[in-house]
Amino acid sequence: MHDNTDTGRLQMLDQAHHLHPFTDLCDYSQRGGRIVSRAEHIYIYDSDGRRMLDGMSGLWCCNLGYSQHRIVEAIYRQLQELPYYNNFFRCANQPAVELARVLVDVTPPQFNHVFFTNSGSEANDTNLRLVQRYYELLGTPEKKHIISRHNAYHGSTIAAASLGGMSAMHRQIHGLDYVHHINQPHWFAEAGGDSPAAFGLRVARELEAKIEELGEERVAAFIAEPVQGAGGVIIPPDSYWPEIGRICAERDILLIMDEVICGFGRTGNWFGCQTYALQPDLLTFAKGVSNGYIPLGGVMVGDRIADVLLAHGGEFAHGLTYSGHPAACAAGLATLRILRESHIIERAAQTIAPHLQSRLRELTDHPIVGEVRGLGMFAAVELVRDKGSRERLAPAAAGAMYCRDAANSSGLMVRQTGDAVIMAPPLICTTAEIDMLVEKLTRALDLTAAHYGVG
């Protein structure tokens, strides 16, 4: 455990030399932040020894918490045997080959091939390359336009950020001109007077309208998260996904499911597409595949696409130095073994997730809570000043930021997105730990309501 002197030194070095992701760099250089020094079970500890219940599973990735020694041991053994070799030049390594097989076993039946990357961002870049190669081989290279959604998150490279629909990111890049966006299925914020069912259909049919506008012969794919995670845990109305599935099937549009957050148990099934009974052609994964212990991501490639790629000659000119890294794949194998052997996904879906959703819905009567929404092991609490008009608590999402900071100060790590406080606790939580999370969040809501004079 570091003492206060170590903390001060680390914070000074951090502010002096370390540029952080998604951060106001000027502000951070002046005020600094928290140094996280260790973790165990579902708790993180800062360098001064303060403990926080990690209500975000790291960054949506440590679904099994921080004390999975089998994953650590698998990485260690692999580093002793083969710490690295590439998968170029007709080479492979045993962990990559074995993990590919296990991923085929746990994903829907149309997936029999995988392309490994190091992150979800790289995987979504790979999706673009796969889609364009597929249609090139079919003799329709003009079919390259991609439709996505506003407020979606698909990664942070230029290509992945173009696919995403985060306005703050788009203001700072010149995005790809063949990526287009339709509205998100965010009923609470955008439905007006529509019922959830009517709103879901209306927003889904924007996809059909966009295809008509661009021309079906030019549109390659629609990409979406089953549930928009970083966008604020946006749970689509029940009418939404069946209509999207119909449109993609009738219009010959590939469906790309970004499962980076939803995959490996977060929605109550192994993958969100299973929760919504969808049959995607490409499936992006990362985060939970290695429990966050080491970077690993990839794309599951459906037979419709793989059969074309495998039937034609010519190099697929795409790859990454660390694609299928042996230590990362060893971590992935260990993680999936734990998930399969312990039935944690099934247990969480049957017991912990219903308890989380039930306890959080008790907050709907709180004076500043406009909506509680969630599915499986993630949720959002939307903050308002007035429930009837849905007037926001404060300008520029300041109310949700205040609530997040109050929760952090009380020992609960949650995030803020827009006017919502969002959470995604590990699947291994107990009901008592879920109760602790809700108690700390309630305290933060009370402090926020008092600060803004509501209640």
C-alpha cells in the first residue's frame, strides 16, 4: 500500500507526463486525479487505501471481478512458454487456435470463423475492411455505405469514431464520408408523445428511409450495439429490434452487432443478439473476453461472409502485429473456461440481475429520478428536476456529474453520461453487494437533490 508521499509523487508525475483518454487535458493538468493501486473481488483501492465498490466493472470489462487467479496463471504460463509470435506468414499459435474454436462454440451457429484484434476499436475497423472485401469479391464494390446511429459508441480510431455517433468525437475528426447516422431508440429523451412501441417502430423505420435515400445498391451494412452502453444504457423498445431485423433481411443489408459491452453475459445471455433474437452477419467482441486482464478483441465472421472470403484467391491485406497474441488468447481461454464451467452468466441472469433491476426500480419515486432503465447487469438512472416535464436537473448535465462525484466520494464507482448515472457491476456480485451499491447511490441522489433544492 502506498503512503501519502507516494500518492503525491505519482499524481505529480501523472499530471506532468500522462495524457489521459476522454479527459479535459487542461483541467487534468491542473487538478489531477485518483491513482488506483490495487483491486480484489469487486473493489478497487486508491493509493491512499480508500476502497470503492466498482459499479462499472472496470470499463464494462471485468465481468468476473479482480480476483480470478486462473486467468493470471494462464497468462504467466503462456509468457514462460511463448511470450509472443505473430500470426502472419502462415503461422499460428496454440492459444489463438484453441480460443478461435471456443469462440465458435459460445457464439451463435452462423459464426465459424474469427479475426483477432486487440480492442473493439480495431475490431470495428476490421468490420469495415471485411465488408468492403466481401462486396468487392461479389463484384459490387459500390456497396460500401454503412448506417449507424447517433449517440452510438463503436471505438476511438478515426474509422471506429466515424461509425459511432458521439457528437463530441465528430467535432474533433473528419470522419469517413460513407458512414451515415439515424436516430437512436432513446424513448425517455426523444419519443415525444409516442408510446414505447410506436416510438420503437418509428425509429427503426428510419433505417429503411435512409436505405431508400442512399440507394439499396450502395448500402452495405447497419452497425449497432444491442444496448447502447457508453451512450447511456439505452434500452430499445421491444418493437425496435424485430423491425430492424426485418428491414436488414428484406433489403439485403448486413447486420453488424457491436457486442463489446453486451457480450459475455451482460444482457443475461452470452451475447445481446441472443437476448433480442437477432442473427447478425458480423459480431464485434472485446472487453469481457479476457475479463479486462489483457487487451483482446476480434470479429466473429458469419458464414455468409466467410464462405465468400474463403472461396476467392487474393490477399486480405489487413492485420495487426498483436492479432491473436498468445498471452492474450491464453487469458481469453481461461476467462471462457470460467464462464462455462461455473455457469456465472446463467446464475447472474437468474438471481443477481433481477435483484439489481428490482432494487434500482425502487428509486423511481426519488424526487430527482425521471427514469430507471436497465437490462441484465447494467442500468441507468436518469435525473430530472421535474418528472412531468422531464426538465433537466441542471444545464450541461451538471446534475448527473454532481451525483456521480457524490457516489464516488462515498465509495461507489459509477459513471455519468448526459443526464444519467450509469452502472454495470460485475456478474459475480452478491445480493448484499448489490444492496450496498443501491444504498450508496441513494445517498448520492439525496445529496444531489439537496444541492439543487429539489424534494
